[in-house]
Amino acid sequence: MAKGDIIIDARDIIKRYYIGQPNELEILHGISLIVREGEFVAIVGASGSGKSTLMNIVGALDKPTSGEYVLDGVNIMKARDNELSEIRNRKIGFVFQTYNLIARTSALKNVELPMMYAGVPGGRRRKRAKELMALVEMEDRMQHTPDELSGGQKQRVAIARAMANDPALILADEPTGALDSKTGRMVMDIFHKLHDEQGKTIVLITHSPELAEECERILTLSDGMFIGERKGTPHAPS
């Protein structure tokens, strides 16, 4: 697959906490990361390697202490809070280990939510939400609430929701971490489908070398630094 424009352009990212205090702590030590349109990239590392801190910065949930970060042409370092909120809604589709679905709200309404925040008219967002539920093979569960769904079903709804505003980037943080291996396989197959058939740019953050191996490019994070990069096997095993 030919790669397009740069989606993530992060250079010399440093993240510190408790700045100026005796217990000042530096988590990320000058990380640089470039991801192009249409790539499927894994960031792999053990607990404490800095994965969550990096994900928060890549996802515009937090800003680095220093460095430069441009996301799909937008300078995150210069963006105001309200602009960051809009960027998160329109440019990034988040998939978390804990699903983050709204309880007592149907699966369909959960998928519609990002479009509602983006001002998409009701009829249009409902139509797209139904299409996305079909894409993740959940059309027969559209009116079910999260507590009526299995873990794998919840994650499929979360993936449909992540696609709602046709984001430039899908950011998946340990998306199979709470699932058994069979269900996790199904979820990974959906990511491959989105990548192969729709050309989606996906960054998968995981502690699992096996899942990382399925991605086109694997970056290994250790103690707040990238210590290696290699190619993976871009397609899921049959």
C-alpha cells in the first residue's frame, strides 16, 4: 500500500511531571514518531515503558513538556483547549481496553454520539451509525445497552464509534487486553479489515508481541525511549 501524507509528526517529545519540584519525573525522553496515512503501526512495551503517556500525547489528551507535535496538519502545541476537543472528536477515533461506552444507552446511540457532538443531523448520523454497526457485524445488537453485551461485542461497538466521524487516525490502546484470545482475534480482524479495505491509519498500543507482529511496523518502547523498529507481518493469520 502506498503511503500518503504524514498524519503523526512528533519530534523530540519530552514529558515531565512535578516540574521544578524535588520529585520531578521525566517519563518520555525525547521521542520522535512519524506515521503516514494508511500505515498500521504497533507501539509495544512493558508496563511502565511510557506507552500510556505517549498515547495521551498522540491522542491530544495531554501536551508534552517540550518538543513539537503536528497531527494531520494541526500544530497541537499551539492549539487551544476547545480546538483540542474538536481535534479529538473529528480527527481521532479512540478504542480503549475498557470500552468507555455510556451505560443505559443503546449501542446505536453510543455510535451516534461523536457525530452528535460534531453537529451531524439526526437522520444522517443514524444512517451512518447503522452502517458502522453492520461493518463490525453488530446489526442485530443495535438496541442493546452495554450491560447486555459481551466484552467482544462492546469492543466492536467501540470500534464502530471510533469510525463515526471518519477520523484521520484510529488510536487503539490495548484493545484486546480485557478479552479472551478468540474474541481478541475477532477484534484484531476488524482492525485489519479497516486498514486493508478502507485504508485507515491505525496506531495499536499493546504489551503483546504477538499482536504487534501483525502490524506493518513495530516500534518498541522501553523506559520512555524507542529502542527498536522493525517490520511486522501486515496481515492477520488465518
